[in-house]
Amino acid sequence: MNEAYCVKCKAKREMKDAKEVAMKGKGGVERRAMTGVCPVCGTKMFRILGKKQEVAAA
């Protein structure tokens, strides 16, 4: 699931050394993102993730 678009290769690739980071957003709200490295050319890759899903306690 650590797939992102490499702007140098112009293709979707699996990120190497992927890790989740938090970005600052509007109004102080943090957004989640993944950052890593392209395994082919070594360019830094970045992908913004959706909101974290809350698990409903039953």
C-alpha cells in the first residue's frame, strides 16, 4: 500500500523506506502523509493519506 507517483520516472512505484509523517494543515489540523524514496531513481516520494478511521467501540 506504500505506492506513490514518482515525478522523475513518471510512474507509480512502491516506496522504499516509507514512513508516516504528520503535516500541518489549515486551522492547526494535522494531516497524515507517507514519505519515502523511489527504488529506481532515488527521488523523494510523497503521498497524502486520508483521514484516520475511528474504530467504534461496541
